[in-house]
Amino acid sequence: MIFRPIIPIWLMTILAVMILLCKRKGIFAFLRQIIIVALLFAINLRPMIPEEPVTAEKKVMDARVLFVIDNTLSMAAEDYNGKDRRIDGVKEDCRYIIEELEGARFGVITFYNNASLITPFTDNSEHVINSINAMTLPQELYARGSSLNTPKKLMLATLKQEQEKYGSKFIVFFVSDGEITDESRLGSYKEISEYIDGGAVLGYGTDKGGKMYSYSLYDDTPELVMDDSGYDYKPAISKIDEKNLKEIAEDMGVSYVHMTETDEIDPVLKEIMENLDTTLTEDEEEELFTAKDIYIYFTIPLLLMLAWEAVLTFRKK
């Protein structure tokens, strides 16, 4: 039998002693009190009976998937699927991709003023999803303009290092709205193509564009980002630049997909899956030990005892 206490045993012991110290008048009343405390103690222990172990095969995919995510202020523009922030669409779409490519190892690079490898390659997909969901956009005060050249050096270094170590297939999803606002010129991504076997450039935003909100330094109040570049002080509008995104896709030798709904990525995922090896081998099998809770059986007599106490208390009145 296995015990997994709901609250620490030492704490439950103290509570039980305190209840019993409040001794009730009459031997039968005190016996009922002891039985109720004993049942509560047994329930808290959460006794469990081990069951036969269940063997679960672990899905293993011979691939490393790298997400390169634009985390600049323009990704706050509210024109994904008509009304949502681009970054919220990115988070949902990345989660979908990770679930569809179960068994691969995933890594995440984000970029705004600088590029950062926020998640080294891991097969812990839940951790990767949590890391992406935890991304926050920079405050307007710290945004220095967008450059699509920012992540290239880190991408190349990461892919080279992993390729030398493991030599597996590499998939890259480059995620951005394509905007360049720091007056830089888009550099070539052709060198990246030497190290990847597939993927896509995912574009977010619309030609009409969307307004952006940035959070205040002092509280959680969203503030509308304003365009102060001219005499007419008005809300800033961010628009997708598909020309830049298509150029990056062409350099990398992958597809370009304008993301308006999550299922837009399905054809790319289907092609990736057809070109990758997915195996289920005995070496990767995991034994899952399960146990059946039996504390529920103590709740029935406890409820009966409490009902009995309620009836006796009512009669005394």
C-alpha cells in the first residue's frame, strides 16, 4: 500500500490531538469523536493500492525544431484573425506545431533589440510551450526599432553547434511580421539553408495593419503606442511586410505562410512529417506506475458519522 498525505502527517497529527483534547461529555459521544478523527486521519493519508505497471511507448522523431520568434513591439498589433494581438496568435500556433511534431526536440530564439536562445533544444515539449507563453513584449521606452537581421548570427551559431554534435535533421520556423523600422537593410539568409531540412517563414499581420498597446512602467495599464514622427500626433499602425518575409523564405529554401488561422500551417507540417523518421522502439518505452485511490471508502462512514452527529444535535435542541 502507498500513502500520499494530502497535508503533512505531523500537521494532521497536531490537528487530531487538538480536536480530541476538546473532549465531549459522555463515553459514547467521545467514542464518536475518536472515530470521526480516525476517519479524517485515514482520508488525509490518502492510501493507494499499486496497480500493474502500464507500458507507454515514447514517440521519438529524428528532428530538431527551432522557433525564431519576432518579439518586437509591433507584434502587439491587434490584427491577427481580425482582432487579436499578433503575439497571441504566435503562441497558439507554436503550441499547435509542437503538439503536431511530438517526439522532436525543440528550441526557441526570440529577438527584438537583441537575440536570445531562451530555450535550448529539449524534448520537454511542455517546458517549451510554457517558455513561449511566458514571452512578453518590450515596453515602448526600450524599443529601438525592428531589424530582421538581429537573429541571424545566433541562428547560424545554434544550428552549426547542434549539427556538429548530433547531425539530425533541422526544421526552422521563422516567425515575424516582416517590419523593419530601424532603417537597416535586410541581409541574406542563404547561409542558413545549408543547415536546415525544412520549415517555414510564418507571417503575421495585415496590409491594413493594427494599433499597438504597450504596458506602463508603473502599472499594468495598457497605453496606446503613438506615432510622433510627424506633426500629426496619432496612433501608430504596424503593417505586415510580406516582401521581406518572402525574401527570407526564399533564401532559406522554405515555404512562406501568411498566418490568419492555425490550420494554415497544416500543409507544411504534413510535408515535414512525410520527410522525417518517427520511431517507437522498446528502448524508448517508459513504464508508468499507477495506483488506485481507496481513501474514498473512508468518506462513506465519515459522512454517516457526521449525519448521526447532526441528528443527535438536532434532537437535543
